[in-house]
Amino acid sequence: MARQGQRLGSRWAGPFLPAEIDALLAPVDVLVVPSLWYENSPVTIQDARVRGVPALVSDIGALPELVPEARLRFRVGDAEDLARAMAALVEAGRAGLADLEQGPMPPDPAEESRNTLKHYRALCR
């Protein structure tokens, strides 16, 4: 799959460390997530979201909830629909990406910890 992608101009990043995410996503215009299984809340989409990178996702599981913009979704397992969605984004260009509804921002870890502790403290009283 990596060789086929290279022929089409893509690059296979392979495994990486969390500290490398900023560098990996910095040059990315759109993250493509062609999942074939029911995702719950994939970290890759959240990582892209907090860095301002839109994700183009298949329409399965919780992915449509994380990516509410219809232009950023395609039918699961449908290569032609994925190609259509990718072509539409290329045609729209960077200016077309600016007005996309990005979906919910993942919670800030520190804020999430404070809220969880506050909740448990209230329950323990």
C-alpha cells in the first residue's frame, strides 16, 4: 500500500512518537482517514483538529460526529466517493478549506483533569 501511495504522490509516515506529531502534521493540508471499521474517537482526528488540520473521513461510526462538515466525508469503502471528495477539496483550494466546519475541539487535558476531579469531589461529599 505504501508503494502504491508513493506512485500517487503520497508519503507513508509509518509509526511515530507523540512528540513528532507537530512536525508530521505541519505540512499537511488535509488528513485523510479512510476507516473501514467503527471508530469511537480516533486520536488521529483529534490530533489534527487541535492543530487546525481538517480531516476527510469515511462515514462510519463516530467519525461523522467528529467531522460534521458533509464535504469532509465520503462513503465507507467507496474509492470513487473518496476521490470525488478529495478532488472537490483540491478544487476549493486553501481558501475553500478556511470556511469548513471543523467539529468539536477535543478537551484540554488539564481542564479535563480539573473537571473530573471537581466532579469526583462533589460525589464524595
